[in-house]
Amino acid sequence: MHQVAVIAVPPVTTFDLSIPELVLGETRVNGRPGYAVHICTAEPGPVATNGGLHLTIPLGLDIVGGADTVIVTGTSARDDIDPRVLRALRHAAETGRRVASICTGAFVLAQAGLLEGRGATTYWAKTEEFRRRFPTVELRPDVLYVEDGNVLTSAGLSAGIDLCLHLVRGDYGAAVANTVARLVVAAPVRTGGQAQFVPSPLPPETGSSLADTRAWALRRLHEPLSRAALAVHAGTSVRTLTRRFHAETGLSPLQWLLHQRIELAKELLESTDLPMGQVAHLSGLVTTDSLRQHMTRRTGLTPSAYRTAFTLRRAKGFRQN
């Protein structure tokens, strides 16, 4: 079982702290847990939070040494992080472990020197402070999460769910990740490059969210859907559809459709033995050439190589770092 150590840095953002256990703890592979999640802190016992909750964490940082993945969650402390935490993070990264942060946990990774020269993100409201303090980090403030080598960072709050689902997809495949997303009632696929926030997060007073139209489209990915077809279902013009689609998802309608089709193709390659032509048809990518082109661009592997790699990984269990 893949071992995960979640480091709580007080004062803790309790929502962030709950995310890895919520998402990774729901992961099942062939009926067995995919992850063992352990929450730890530098000084075991009562831990301060940035809210009214009282929190006790009995585990210390010694468990970090046996972890495959180490996650630092959000904290309102962005100065003078406990040196023991920084040392544990450096050692984890130096020994090839996967290290990640949620929200302002990126400040902790930066203080540990793990983001030097890397791409990273954090909670959008803290980007100016982050840039000022860590000018050598390639900060990407308008995305949900960033993966740079064995170090990953995410934006605030719910983006931590997206990051954890991304970890599950990378470890166990799209089919498992989509099942976990349904269990935690989260969007199954939000790309790391999607915007952290949108200019108009609420739908217009005279209209409604396009969620029903997106759900309708997900059931018809094998059909030749167009912007016009989506607009008819949504009861709006193509221009309005495009504007609202981007506001709600950060993507254009056709970009969103393509991403969903690639994810469906990945799931079919992982969970079935269907010929490539059928995978292309059922996912809406139409032809094997189109399937190959998009899979190679997205994953770096041809469809056949992706299926083989996933089958080997599933047979061997989770890859060890």
C-alpha cells in the first residue's frame, strides 16, 4: 500500500488537512485500499488551527521517513517554519519521494528550498507575497495545480481535491480516479491548467448553470457534438454558450469536450480490451489516427503503449518512488 504522510504545520487550515484523507482514503484498487494516509506534525499533541476547532495529532515526523508521498497542507504560518519540518521535507525530496503542497503549504516547500527554479502555484490571494519572498520560483498564479518533477503544488482549498485526484489518476489510472471523484462528489477531471477562479462564478440571474448541458454532453461523447448542439441544449446562443462555458470551466466548449474524450479514451484503454478503433469511436475521437495523436500529445505514449504500461503497473502494484 502506498504510504502518505500529511504534515500539519500550525496554525492548520483544517479543511486542507482533511483533503488527502478524504480523497486518497477513498481510493480502492481491486477492492483494497490504495493509500494509507497518516497525519503528523513536528510536535505531537494539541495543534493550533486557524478556526475554532481543537485538534490533536499524536504522530510525529518520524513517519515521513517511511512515506512514498509527503503532503504539506495549508497554514496561516508563512514565516519561521519549524526547522524539523523543513529538514524532513528536504530529506524526502532528496531521496526521490513525491512531495506536494495544498494551498499555502507552498510557502513551506519554498522555505525548504524545494521550489527553487521550479514551476509552482499557491492560493491566488497570496501570490504577491509569494513572489516577493521567493522570486526564483516560477509562480503560476492562475492554475489549479502544477507538477514539476517529483514536486507538486496546488492552489487553495478545493484545488487540493483536484491535486489529490491527479495523484490518483497518475498512480492508478483514470477509471479509479473517476470512481473516487464520484464518491467525494467532485468533478472527475479538472486540468491543472484550469483557472483557479472565474470572473463570474455565479450564473446570470436570468439563466442557469451549464452543468446540465455538460452532463448531457458527457453521455454523448461518442456523438459529433458541436458548439451549436450544446447551445441548443442550453437554450442559448453559441456566443453566450462560449462565454459562460469559459466562465464556469476555464475552457472553451470544444477544449472541454476534447479533454473529456481523452479521459474517456484513457479509461477505456485501462479497463477494457476493446480494439483501438472502438476506443476511438466510443470516446468521440473518431479515428485511430486521432486517438493516437491526442493520446501521444497528452500522455507521451501511444494508445497501445499506454494500455501496456497501465497493465504492467496494475500487475506489479503501485510504482515505488
